[in-house]
Amino acid sequence: MLLEKIEALKGQISNLKAENEEALEALRIKYLSKKGEISELFSEFRSVPPEQKREFGQKLNELKTLATDKINTLRDSFKAKEKEAHKIDITRPAMPDEIGTRHPISLVRKEIIDIFSRLGFTLSEGPEVEDDWHVFSALNFAADHPARDMQDTFFINQDPDDVKRNIILRSHTSSVQVRTMERQQPPIRIICPGRVYRNEAITARAHCFFHQIEGLYIDKHVTFADLKQVLLYFAQELFGKDTKIRLRPSYFPFTEPSAEMDVSCMLCGGKGCGFCKHTGWVEILGCGMVDPNVLKASGIDPDVYSGYAFGLGIERITNLKYMVKDLRMFSENDVRFLDEFEAAH
Ligand SMILES: [Zn+2]
């Protein structure tokens, strides 16, 4: 009886198959666990007559070894299959490397800095969180100037009694010019790029932050003619040798006289087109001779020194160079937009 059971189980176990590891584990429990079929045979073994114990014992042990080996072999085959599945296929085509591109603002910023570097301007940078003195007071803004208004400027800390103690997000990079003038005597020839903030509604044409580059040159005998020549060189380097410039009178608190500069339209060459509203000119920057009050405020003697300053928006220049129609594109991090500039390095 017991012998028959052993033979029957031997037959079953030799042909064991399992679909997966769970099925295999079920088989292990069925045959080899404490309450499994083979263990039960071991309990029955106690009732076998002593003279047959040796033979049955041997057969039972063989059966147990057979079952253990079979289950181990099946388990190994699963492990081998799994390993195979994770093997790296070195014949597969490589995934393309996404190396990214420079942001258009960075490209134009670098281009502008490069042009002024060739003229001997050095790079100067300053903090974005500024005090009123460096952004307004030292630059000849009257205490009631509208630029100080809540509508135009972001305040970090506002002193109701004294505007000069306000802490603000700088609304232009002229603050870096003031910091440089405070630190050193002329000659000063710097270019100051940086992010600036204004309390504006965000639209295609305006944003609450943008980037400026300002330039400052102070030395003995600096004249408006020097300014004009430097700006002409700059415009031709940036937009091409045939570019013309024109200066229109304007007003800024920190320069006197002040001017806005236009360049001949890069699309029609000055003939007039839809882009330049048929004027032939496109406005790109503001400039002027540094107001003597500004020099005095920073400890530079206006009777000895004179200088010019200019400032432009990097977004504005980028729009003109690459025909970007919506300012918001610059800060949305849309990779499809950024990829457009891959060739522009
Ligand atoms: Zn035009």
C-alpha cells in the first residue's frame, strides 16, 4: 500500500511543471511542507513492519530527494529566465542624447556683453534686492517720483516716514552703476547685466520681470559724441554693418541730456514695413550724459569728470533678433520654444 503511494508520487513528481513561481511554491507546499503529501508518508512509515523499514525508508528518502531536486531545478529555471529578461541588449539603437540649448536671453546677453567687452567695458553685477538709495535717490529721482509708487515697484519693506529707507526689488540695473561709482573713482567703464522687476500685469508685451543691460563710462572729457559713436558700433555689430542709428530727445532723471535710440528696421532696411509701423525705425535703448547730481551723490566730482550711460532690455533685443512675439515665452520653459535656438549658439 505505502509502496504504491510512493511509486504514484514518484510518477507525479517526475512530471511536475509550473507556470510561474507562485505555482511552484504551491507545489512545494503540496509535497514538501510539514503537512505535505511526502511528510504524511513519513507518518505512515511508523506503522511499517520492522523488517520492511529499511527498504521503505530508502524509497521514501529517494522520493523526498527527487521532489526537492525537481522543485529546485524549476526554481532555477525561473531565475535564469528573469535574468535573461533584464539583460541589456547592446545591439539596440541608442536613445538620442538630449543635450539642451542655451536660453535665447542668455544668447543675446552674451552677444551684447561680447560687443562691449571688445570696447574695453568690464562686467559688473549687483544685488536684486536693493535699498531705495541705490535704485532711486542716488540716481536723482525726486522723493515723489512716480517710479517709487506701489503701482510700479515691488516693495520688500516700506517705511511710511522715509522713502529712502524702503527695501525693494530693483526696477533697473542702474543700481549697479551707483554701487560701482561709490566703490571707485574714474575712469569707470562697466557693463551691468541683470534681472529687474516691475509691478506690471503679465501680457505678451509686458512682464513683472525682465533683463536689462546698462553701460556706464566716466572719465575726463567724455562727450555725447563718444556715446553716439559707441552706440553706432554696438548697433552695427548686433544688427549688421548697414544698420543706421538715430537719437531722439527724451527724459530720464539720471541723465542730462537724455535720448532714445532707434535703429534702422532690420526687416526693411529703413524703407518702412509693417514691422516698423512704416517708419523705417525701431526703438532699442535709452541713453544720455550722466547728470552731475548723480556723479555728486556717489562722490565723483562733476567739474572734473563727465560720462555717459545707456540701458536696454535684453528681451526687447531678443524679440527683434529672433522675432519672438510674446514675452511670456521666455519664462514658460517650453522645450519646443527653446529648441528653436539650437542653431543660434
Ligand atoms: Zn521695417
